[in-house]
Amino acid sequence: MAAGAAEDKEIKFLKILRIFMVKTILKISGMDCASCAANIEHAIKKEKGIFSINVNFAAGKAYLEFDPVEISIARIQKIIEKLGYKAAEETLEMEMRMEDHHKIEKEGEIKQLKKRFILALVFSLPIIYMVMGEMLGLPMPMFFDKYGIPIQFVLATAVILSAFGIWKMGFKKLLRFSPNMDSLIFIGTAVAYFYSVIISVLMFADKEIEAHLYFESAALILVFISLGKYLEAITKGKTSEAIKKLIGLQPKEATIIKNNEETKILISEVKVGDIILVKPGEKIPVDGIVIDGYSGVDEKAITGESMPVEKKKGDEVIGATINKTGVLKFKATRVGKDTMLAQIIKIVEEAMGSKAPIQLLADKVSFYFVPGVIIIAISTLIIWLLVGQSWAFALTVFVAVLIIACPCALGLATPTAVMMGTGLAAQNGILIKSGKALEIARDVNIVIFDKTGTLTKGEPSVTDVVKVENEVDEKTILQLAASVEKNSEHPLAQAIVNKAKEGKANFSEVKNFQAIPGYGVTADLENKKILFGTRKLMTNNQINPNIIEEKMIVLEDQGKTAMILAVEKDIIGIIAVADTLKDYSKETVKMLHKMGKKVAIITGDNKRVGQAIAQQVGIDRVLAEVLPQEKSAEIKKL
């Protein structure tokens, strides 16, 4: 009992302690393999005040939790730099500023690695020809007999120079007693190269000496490693695409109003309390409260709401959403790392940085792997010499052990899989909390889909054209509505215009066009007043909408936005618009049901729209009006 009580006290203490922990991400450069990541983790974990550290080799980042009273970021950076790497604290603002720079830097690195690989390959091919040509029955020029060894030496030296970065890094890590994959390559190729150089000199000094040279081994190994480095750089570049796309949602500038003057500033300079102006078509830079104006805002990238949300004085606006129709003036309430977009990016970052249980095992193996391989290789060399084998044979085995035991795949495969999986999921509206969650996904019994952009196309389109008067057909209804709406920038208007264009409708010129926020539009066509919009628009113009109420309710119960078209005082039709299903949504849900999984929808949209989509695809459970930061809590309730 006493032991149990003590354990409970310890758990409570740790929970209290964690409140004071600081989370941060460090961008680390200079890592070449999983052993580098393992070495950094091992060194940092020794320090007092470190709660947790995960170093993701594929992302080139370290995810830390620490007590700022016990240890500072500067101290952590210093430890990492002593190991031979560079570390810089990463924030959303820094990521945004550095995004283009990193892209150029990464492209430059990939080009450089490609160039080094091609050079190494070009210089090594003649060596291969000289060494293996005779065995393959290829013609051998006479001068190879006389100058073959000097040519091999020159070409092998050229290969080593083209891949000298590998030697340099491997040697540095050996000096710091933190050997990595490059250290294995350095030892193996250096031994093969310098052994061949020494034997070549002895062979020139004494014509009686005959021995096999290993210039081709050193060259070929570096060719394959250079190819591996090139492919690895491409893979690592692709893994962070999801984060780049999320960061890309954020505008880089904001227009603030100071002393009645408009000034453009960088997003990182916006402060809480600033008054910001957003014009139609512009992105809202930060979270805030509307103080003036009226508009429709496209929030589907953040909340999942499929249709534009009307915003007026007192309403909240979310950063990275798109202002569609009117001009908005709002006061900034959350900026930088506190915005809703920053919180979503943080969740995805943490998921990418987290480690699946199998990866933790791989990291442990990687840490001991390189020193273990060096010990085994030296032991192998000594044993073969002790049993009477020649230096040439023992050396061949020694080099083979070092080179074949490359641990890179072990360290890169799992984090790359986690990053690609979580990144691709994020692009499709699925936020995976951790690598562990990804690994145990095979055991799930309920699958919850986001609605907008996952089950649906994420953009409105015309679903129904309903006639009220028999003398007016559907084509005419659509043509009249499109003629009026072609002057509007509203997404619903664009959907109607696009539908009319598909039917090759003839657009008529209208006069006195007027958009009435929250109600609809009016215009004059051939001396007749055309009205298109809500019930309120009709009643405000002394038109009774009750005659089509039943038809409106049927459409709205299906989650559609129904709009009334009237000419003068007569209602002639209804047009319904909705976010439609993707072609494969029904099939996907059907397959999950066959697998015995329960399926639900979670959406930021209203319940009626959610239920309408659920009914179409065969889902019986709907979690509606849920914001991204609330989704985790809703799922926990299941």
C-alpha cells in the first residue's frame, strides 16, 4: 500500500512539474544518418532538466520538453554544436521567413549531391573497365599493362575528391568519439585506398611483388554512397511538404490602420490590438474580432465549413481564411504561435516528430550499431590474420564488414514512413497525433472522416433547379439567375454561373445590379426587376415565399443552400447549391463497413449539412459544428 501511495505521489509531482515544462523545436543541420540523431539524443538526455527529446533524422529537427529553470535553450544548442552539428530554435514566424530560403538551399544541396554522384560515377567507370574488362571478354588496350596502376590511382583519387565531404564528416565524428555511418565509409574506403597506394609503390620498387589492388572497391563504394546521399536528400525534401503547405496558407503581409492611414507590414510584426483591413479576395492574416464591415469568409481550409460564413461586427475571424465579398475591419486578438493555424501546424509538427515504438527500438540499435560494427570489423581482421590468412584477404573482409553494415536504411525508413504518412494525412484533413497512433491504427474499430475536402469536393456546385411556374423551364431559370449573378464575386454565384456555362446558356445584360449582404441580389432585366436570394429578400419586396416553402424545406433538409428566383412579384423557381460528394466517397465507406469498421463524420459545418452528407454515403453518426482544436476531445468521448 505504501509503495502504491508513493508511486501516486510521484505521478502527481511529475504532472505538476510538466506544467512548467517548455516545448520547443530545434532545426538541426549536419546530421548524416540515424546514428547522428541517436548521439544527440544520448548527449541531451544526460542533462538535468530535460523532460524528453526526440531527434528526427528525416526531418532534421529535435523536439524537446525541458525545464527552463534547470537548462536553457542556449545550453542545449551549445551541447549539440560540440557534437559537430548546428542547432537553431524554430518558430512559425521563422519557418515562414525561411521557407523560400530553405527551398533554395535544399534544391542547391540536391543539385550538388547529384553533381558529386555523376562525377564519382564517371571517374570510377574506367577503373571498373580495367579491373573487370578482361573477365568479361572486353578488348583491353595495350597501355593498360604499363600505365594501368597509375591510371587507377589518379581516377580513384578523383572519386575520393568528388565525395570528400563523406570522408571529412566521417573523420570528424571519429575524432569526437561519436562515429556515424560516414565514419564506417571513411574507415573502409580509406583503408582500401591507402593499402592500394602503399602496395602500388612497393610493386614499382620491386617488380617481383604481385598483389591485388582495391582502388575499384574504394571508388565503387563511394559511388554507391553518393547515390544513396542524393536519393536520401530527395526523400527528406518530400517529407516536409505537408508543413510547407500549411505554412503557405498564412499570408506574409497584413494591412493595418494607424492614424486613419493604411500601412502594409509583415505578418510577424502584427500585434494584439492592431486594427487590420482585409479587402475582397485577400487572406485574413491573424485571428480577431470584426469591428466594421460585412462579408462572406471561406473558412473551409481551417474549420471545414463548406460554404462561406457571413461575418459582421462582433464576429470572430480566423487567420488564413479567405475574405470573399466585402471589406472587413477587425481587431487582432491572437497572433504568431497563438493563432488557430499555428496550433494546427503545431499538432502536425508534433505528430511528424513523434516516434513509433518500432522507431524507438531502431534508434537504440543505431546508437550502438556503428561502434559495434567497428569492433566487429577489427576483430574480424585480427582473427583472419591469426588463423594464417594473408593481409590482402583479411583486409578485404575488414572493408566488407564496414561497408555492408551501413545502418542508414534502419534509421531513415521508419521516420520517413511516419512523416510521409502523417504529412499526407494532414493534406487530406486528417491530423495524426503521433507515430504511435499511426502504428496502432491497424486496431481501430471506428473511422471518423472529416467532411469538407475529404468526403466532399470542398467547393459548391448546383445540385437542383426547381421550376414553380409551368411556363418557365429549368434552363430559363438557370439563365436568368446566372445573368444576375455574373456580376457577383460570391462563391455561390460563381457555382451558378459555371453551371449555366456548362449548359451553354446565353447571358443577358442586366442593369442596376445590387448585392444585399445576407439577403441576395437584385437587378433589372428588360424593364423587369429580378430578385434572387433568401426568403427575407422576398418578404422585404412584398413577395410571399410560402407557396414554395415545402420545396425549400426538402432541399434544406438535404443540407443544400436553396435560393429563390422571382421576376417582379412572381416566384418562378428555386436553385439549390451544395458541396457535393467525391466520386469514391460512397465506395470508401462501403469498403470500411465490409471490414467491420464503424464510420462517422466530424465536421465544422452545421448538423443538417453533416447529416445530409452522411445519408448520401451511408454513415449513421455525425459530429457537427466541431472546430479543429475540439476534434480530439470529441473523439475521446466516443
